[in-house]
Amino acid sequence: MTASEIRALFAVASRPEVVSLAGGMPYLSALPLDVVGATIGNMINERGAVALQYGSGQGDPQLREQILDVMAPHQIEAHPDEIVVTTGSQQALDLVTRIFVDPGDVVVAEAPSYVGALGVFSSYQAEIAHVPLDDDGLIPEALDETLTALRRAGRRVKLLYTVPNYHNPAGVTLSAARRPRILEIAERHDVLIVEDDPYGLLGFDGDPLPALRASSSEHVIYLGSFSKTFSPGVRVGWAVAPHAVREKLVLASEAAILCPSAFSQLTVSTYLETHDWKHQVGLFREMYRERRDAMIEGLEECIPQARRTHPQGGFYVWVTLPEGLDSKAMLPRAVTERVAYVPGTAFYADGQGRRHMRLSYCYPTPSRIREGIRRLATVVNAELELQETFDSRPGARPGGPGPRAGVQSPGPEIT
Amino acid sequence: MTASEIRALFAVASRPEVVSLAGGMPYLSALPLDVVGATIGNMINERGAVALQYGSGQGDPQLREQILDVMAPHQIEAHPDEIVVTTGSQQALDLVTRIFVDPGDVVVAEAPSYVGALGVFSSYQAEIAHVPLDDDGLIPEALDETLTALRRAGRRVKLLYTVPNYHNPAGVTLSAARRPRILEIAERHDVLIVEDDPYGLLGFDGDPLPALRASSSEHVIYLGSFSKTFSPGVRVGWAVAPHAVREKLVLASEAAILCPSAFSQLTVSTYLETHDWKHQVGLFREMYRERRDAMIEGLEECIPQARRTHPQGGFYVWVTLPEGLDSKAMLPRAVTERVAYVPGTAFYADGQGRRHMRLSYCYPTPSRIREGIRRLATVVNAELELQETFDSRPGARPGGPGPRAGVQSPGPEIT
């Protein structure tokens, strides 16, 4: 499935009659758009000559102060000078990779991993080494083994990329017990951790676990984002980085875009200042929890044959189909049944993932989610029947492992 | 002068008592900020769920249609599908370089050239070959000679980077007679032209000359920007590129930032739709023409020893100091006299430019510009006196050629 094929599928999936469980778009209609509009209009009226002007390469000083408050629940203590504001956290990921990774270097990442990160690493010709995760997140023993094997093979491992909270796409969270072990292993192997945390505030059971960055300011680059808690359209994210890295990030960002948008930054800053953003995050949590419940109940009821994760926050459930089913081959049939998802192969650099799929519950309403799961069940059951039929005719079985997938760029639709 | 030294100087230069002729910031107070604020507030109220959401990697379709109108005075005929919207045209420059330039490749650029472009080329380890310009812009014979010599030396020349209209920093415009010749030479040597045109609509004598892109859709990537005609703070620029390049640009942009800001794009689109933007550009032209006149008159009156260009649009006058003066060494003394400029060395990759300086007339009022030139004259005259004194004592002359400069990243302040 090429990038353009994925694009075509998403074009179909965006039709109103299709229930899309594919996209990672936050449900923005839950924001008080009239109030936000009035506030931003007023901000332009009063501070337009600053908001519409060039800004600093590192980002607006007041916003960097406010970001400290946003990170406080993660127990991150930092100085505003350690923060670099970027065009979404995607740009931070791109710049970190540009700074550290030479062609042929290895980046270690969870199996599965966020597709946009795999795209960045591939674009810098990094080799991606996957380390498995389970319901408690990245597996420390597997990480240690992989790093040891890579070192013995003489490979240069530059980064460990991880999404500890409400993982995209796996929906799992790195347990409290594992966090210090992951840190210890990365430090022992002298590998810098990139801790990507766009969903951290969207936990369904209160405050998040302490970030990896809370215990190590020298071995961790923390990436944050306003995309899931306020707006992805403003493209405002940030990195918290050790001093030497921070300087390089600013220079690289200035070469890439001169400076992040002052307009977007002052919009976020004004929003944080004038709205009860913590209350709004609470509303988002309740809404997404209800949608998660609808999806989990639907899966239990309609597709009991599939294994699934049980996210405690964030946007995604990771589904493992019964043996022999192929989520990628199945997708066109699912779209015909008016339901869409992202096949698991998108989240691996090495062609794995055909039995998996990512289901998003962030955007559709609970009743649409239930309808989507019913439609998906129809497709899965039809596939299983087909499989039984073919299994009774030896040698005629469809599917099986396809060609190595390689990393595709599926566009911003499946963030 | 290191990047941090330049930063420190700009920090001083931003004090209210200093007349800064350094920055390239448009004078945004000329915009009707109250009306713009009300319009944008209304846009968020009505279309916030789209404006604050993820968008497409290539950019908003309606904005891409509107960009065709903006380019019409340049006689560019294109299809919206050929346009890629970027985070300022700086990002387009970064992506084009990322796609085409491998370490050691050559990029040909005017002497002097836009400092932000030199920074990008250096960050991809390109070698920059400068070709001189005169009052009619890039010199065709010199371009042909340089390209021929590079080819004979077995070098791979990937791009010709040029700012044909109201050049930054030189203030000159590529003449109508030279445009087809530059195109012919680049095509004959099979070098792709990157035509950077942020100032094209800001000519003081009516419509701009036809763009290079108007005559060649296959050998030219045209870069446009709303930074100088509306707002740099929204970070909205674009590239018009041949089909194959356009596809690569979109993929590279998605890896770098997922998608350009929908919020910024809808803001620009709404501004273009609801305001008489052509009238506003006309107001900017009149304002900048008045400021150019103030600067030229000041220079003629107070620093007649200096040569200078006579810009027909844009933001900059390029000054050549009398033999022996060094604009870089002189800058701290100028800041002490409460006037700032950018030393010429910033605009060369090879340490040239010590006799030159870029003076911007875009931001200060005409009376402040005259005051700034008077202060600059004090510094220049003191330097000339000092030179005479030392010249009468053989062997004790200060200044002279310094170490090779290399390209610095001076931050977004001197765009």
C-alpha cells in the first residue's frame, strides 16, 4: 500500500457515510469556539503588531513560562530557557533527528511505533530497530538485549524513541515500575531518550505517572504538544532538552523555518491565560473516556475473537486479529462496508503488523463508534468464513505474509 | 562575529533609544488590526473546528486558489495543484535543499545573498559559489563562466538561488533584458532555479517584471510569501514547483511538520477574501517608498563618500563604505552611537563583505531613518579620521582582512 493508495483510502474514508476509526483528530467541537474566537480577535486588536510579526527562534518567553505549568502534572521541573517551541512536536522530532542521526545510524523504537516518527527516521536514512511492548509498555529486558546486540554488532544507536503514556498506536502505558529501569538501561548504553508525550494529560484516572524527564534532565529530550489538549491547527509543540542540545535545536529550527509562528504562540498563550484550560482538559478526558468505553464494549460484544488493549487514556485501541487475517488486505472491504481504520503495518518499519489494526475513538460519537465496530465485525466475520472455506482447500489459502512494507508517509490524516 | 555575538548586538539594537536599520520586519501597524482582529475572531467562531484542526500536507485548497491571484501580477500561470503551502518560504527553501542537495554539492547564489538561504545551504553541507551582481541584478556572463568552470572542475551544481526583485540585501532588481538570458544559461547547464520572491509586490513603480517562473514551469521553483505583504507572524509561504518536485516537497513537509498550520492558512485566506488586500499592498508601497526616499536623501547628504544602491522596491539599501573601512569592526561603535545595521559579511559564505552594510528602511519612520543615518555618518566620519591618523603612521594600520567568516545563523531578526 503506497502513500498515494493510503491517501485515496482516506479520501474515501472522509465521506460522511463512512465511520472513520482511522484518524487521530481531536474532537474540537468540544471547545467553546465562540469564546475562543472573541478572545483571539481581541488579542489581534490589542497585540497584533507583535502577534503578526517575526518572533524569536526559541519561542515566545511567556508561552515557555506557561508550558512549565502544563508540564507540572508530569513532575517535570525545568527552566523556560530549556524549552524550544516548535511547529508541532513533529518538527521537534525532525530537528532532533537531523541533529543526531547520520545515515546508517540506528534508532530504537517500540514495536509498534507512531507512524510519523518512523517517517522522520526513515527520511534521515536511519535504521529502525523495533523493541516489543506489552500491556505495561516497552519491555526493559527486550530493550537491554537489543541494545547489547546492536553494540556487539558495532552499530551506532543514537536515539531511543518512546511514547510512554497512552501509546500511539498501542494504547498502553509504561508502568511506574518500568520507568526507572528503562532510564537505567538507556543511560548504561549511552543512548539518548526521546520521550514523546502528546497524550499525557488525557489520562482517564487522574494525573499521569512521572515523566522519564522528571528523573533525568541529561539523558532525555521531552516532546510536548498542544495538538491533543487544545488545537492541532495552531501547530504548537515543544521540546525540553539538555542545554547543549537546546542550542543546536534553536539553530536548526532557525535554518528550517526562521521562527515558530508568533501568531499561533500568542493564540495558545492567550488561551492558556484567559481560559480554564485545566477544566477543558477535564472535559476532554470525560468525553474520550466515554468513547473509549463505547469502543471496548463494542469490541467485546461484536468481535470477541480479537485481542485488544485497554487504554487508560489517549485516543487508540490496538487490535490483534485472529491468526490468518490480514488487516491491510481487508481494508478496502472495510471501506466498502463504510468503516475505516489504520492497518498495523503502518506502525512498523519492517513489514510486521498485518494481524493488527489501530482503532481511534477520539473523533466519532459513541453511537457512531458502536456502529463502526458492528460494521467492522461484519467484515471480520466474512473474512473468517472465507478463511475457513479456503482452509478446507489446501494450497489455495489467500493472504499470508506480503512483501516487506517499508515506511510510508500516509499524510497528516493518521497522526 | 559569532551567532551569539550577533544575538547580543540585536538585543542591544532593540532598545528604544537605538535606531535599528538592521531588521527586515514589515511595519505592521499600517494594517487595520482592529478590523483584522474582528474578522479572525469571527472566522474562529464560525469555522474553528476546521481552522484549529489538522489540515492537508500540501495546504488548504482555497488558499492555493487565492495564491494564484496573488501571483497574477508576476504573470505566473499555474494550477493550484502545483502549489505547496509552507511554514514561511524559509521552510520551502529548507525542503527544496533537503530534496536536491547532498553534502559537497554546489549551490550557486548571488554575491551577496539572503543570509537565511546561506544558512540553509550550509546546514546541508552544500558549497556555495557566489556570482556577482550589479545594478541590473545577477550578471549573466559571470553566471555562465562560473557554471562552466564548476562543470569543468567536475562539481555537481544542484541549484541557482536568486532573488530577482528588490534583492535582499542588495536592493537591486534583475532587469527585463537579463531574465531570459539567466533562464537560458541555467537550462543549458541543467541547473534548477530557485526564484525567491518575497518582495515582488512591493515595487514602487507599479507591477513587477514577469517572474522567471512565468517563462519556465520546468526549470524554476518559485517561492512566495505573505510575510512582507501581510504578516510574517502567521508563517505562511509557498512553493510553485514542477509536478515531480511538488510530490517530493509534500512528502518532505509531512515528515518535517505533518502539515502547515490550518489556523494560519485560514487566517490568510479570510484576510484575502474579506479585505481589499491589493489596496493594502498599495499603502505599504507608498509607505516604504517614503522611507526609502528618507534613507537615500540622508545617505546623499550625510555619507556622500559611500556608494549605495537605489532600490525600486522592497526593504533594503546596500552600502559600500570607502576603502579601508570595516562594517563588522565598526558595528559595536555604531551601536554605541545608537544606530544598528547588518554588516555585509553576513551575506557571503566566504568572508567577503567587510566594506558593505545592509540598511533597512522598512520599520523606522522617515524621521527616525534620517536620525539613524546622521548617527551612522558620525561613526563613519570618526572611522575615516582614525584611518587618516593611522595611515600617516606606516605599519600601524588597524583592520584589514579578518579570518574567513563562514556562515552564521543570526536568527530571525535579520530576515
